[in-house]
Amino acid sequence: MKKRALGNSSIEITELSLGCMSLPTTIEDAKPVIYSAIDYGINYFDTADLYDHGMNEEIVGELLKPHRNEIVLATKVGNRWNTGENGWSWDPSPSHIENGLKESLRRLKTDYIDVYQLHGGTINDPWDDIIETFERLKDQGYIREYGISSIRPNVFTSFLKNSNAISNMMQYNILDRRAEEWFEQIASAGTSVVTRGSIAKGILTSDWKNRIQNYMSYSSEELQQVIQSLESHYEDIHALAFAFNLKHPVVASTVIGARNKEQLEQNIKAYEKAQGITDLSYIDQITKKDVYTDHR
């Protein structure tokens, strides 16, 4: 599987990577997915302290422990589960970032994180303190690099410009092209995009007829027309989704989720087919280019 550099760092990650949020909640059930991903050559695994109240990190850490030196491990911080309540609160304070890292290291059974990401952000956050905290953790060897997961331009543009962050995880796919407006600026900051939502909740797969729904600014009727039109020009919508994302040099990897081995293998096959898709010009003719409206 091909690899791309992550930002201006020395870290190289596979073009297809595994987002671990969708993993089963037991080691026994998650094991076939994780180990199949490794067998297929995937080296980038993305999780977060928020997923399953930390249990996701526990499972990922246990299964990746024998392969720690072969893989690139990414997790996120910034959300705090409310004690005795449902839901979570946003806490980007340096103390929470530092404590969150210690807990993530414990759960992941490792002594360093390859890519530590801020899991969101607002323009009112203490950005100087946040950046200083990430830099200090990097200097101390607890993290190799850091990044952010944000779709808010007023947040990520300032953060990337004023820090040494190497990545921004953003939703991006054929039906949600908002991120394109910011690709040049992100690249100029020495940063890569790691995409999520590349198959648009399953709409951009062979099973699209069972997944069709209102999505972004598309009505279900509009989506049906778009997908049918794409199918008339391209053999495989799933493969097209990956080819579309990976055509942009700023995109280092497309993160896919999988609840079981079969779903993982479907994504692998689509990625392999995507290598043969070169002409993507028709997509521009039939898809919308919305822009972000929430810049907070």
C-alpha cells in the first residue's frame, strides 16, 4: 500500500488508514479487523480518548502492542466525559491535555503517541497555551508530532499558522467538498489533511440504494440523480470515492471505519480499484461546492 508524508514531518502513513471508532467493543471481535488491516499493509490507526469512554483506546492498545514499532498511532484529546452525567464537555486546558495524554498512554500501553490531535476547538480557546503544551510534550518525547481535528476555518487556520502541527482531520468526500477551499492554505502551513467520512455514511458505495438520505445540502432525490449519473461514467462508486480524495496532494490519508473484517476488505478492494481511476473531471460538473458557514 502506498504511503504519503504527513505534513512536513518524517512520518509516512498509508493512503488508506483505519479509524478505530467503529471497532467492536471487545478484543475478540475487534482483533480480526485490526490484524487484517495490518496484513493488508495499513500502518496508520486513529482513535480518541472519547470513544467508548476510553475502552476503544484500551482495545487498540492491546491489539497493536506487538506491532507498536511498525505502525503510526494517533489519538485525540480535548473532550471530558461529564462525571455521573451523559455527554461530555469541551476542555482544551493545558492541565487536561497533559492528564489526558497520561491516561491515553496508559490505555494504549505505550510510552509515546505518534500523532496527538486536539479533538475540536473554538476561537475562544487559550491557543498560545495549547500550542505551548503540545510543544512541551513533543520536547519531552511523549508525542512525536501533533495536529488537530477541526472543520472550523477560524480555528484550524490560526492553529496551523502559529504552530508546528502536521495534520488536520477533516470531513471530505465527493458530496462534501467544503474543505477544498482551504487546501492551499493548509498545505502552505506544512500540514496534511487526513480525511474522514470519505464514503458519506455509505452513500458512496455499491449499497447506496439502501443508504440514500438527505445529506449535506443534497435532498435524497438530488443524491439519487448524482449517484446514478456518476455510475453512468464510473464503474465503481466506492473506488471513485477514494480516488477523488487521494487525488489532492495535501491529503495524506483517507481514514475508513470498519465494524468487521468484511467491511475492511470491501474498503481495501475499493482502494485497489481506485488506483486505476485517473479522470475525475466529470465530478466537477455534477456536484455542489458548498462552503463552511460555522467559523466559530
